[in-house]
Amino acid sequence: VQLQASGGGLVQAGGSLRLSCASSGSTSRTDVMAWYRQTPGNEREFVASSVNGITNYADTVKGRFTISRDNGMNTVYLQMNSLKPEDTAVYYCKRTRRSGIVYRGQGTLVTVSS
């Protein structure tokens, strides 16, 4: 199983981006699909997750970011609005199956200019 993240880029503060993460294997509602981000010298931090129709967000992105998924397309999205320079990071997707097996994708770089 591979996860392919895409959609990163350069955007001005206040702008929007939508990240996508496609899984090569079929996904289930019971899979936890999540986004994390990391900046140089810092630990990877949780951004958002979705499982069984329930979503969770880090306080820093709540109200600005929206996670959604298309299980038929085996894809999870992260709509990012009102972007801030502090959102600049490499964003990673992660899939955790009920069995506990974890898959991680390569990151996609998001740069927000002030």
C-alpha cells in the first residue's frame, strides 16, 4: 500500500490550498486517515483526522482546515483556507487500519508567504 500526497505549493497569506492523499489500496470508514505537518527542527504535529465520519482538528487549524475523504476513490483531502505563514510546513498523510497497521506517505510542501 502506498500513499501519494499532492497539492502543496506556494500561496499568499489568506489564500487556500487543497491537499490530496491517494491510497493505492482500498480504504474503509474504519481506517483512520490523518494529516500531520512538520517544520525543520520540529517534531511532526497532528493537523486533522477522520474515522467513521468523525473528524478532529488541532486547535491551530480548527475553523480554517477541513478534512474529507472519498472512500470510493481511496482519497483523503485537506482543504486549507485562511492560510497563515505559520502553516508553512511539509504535510504528510497517514492511514491507520483497524488492525493497527500504519501506512505513511511522502510529504508535500506548503509555503505561505506573508
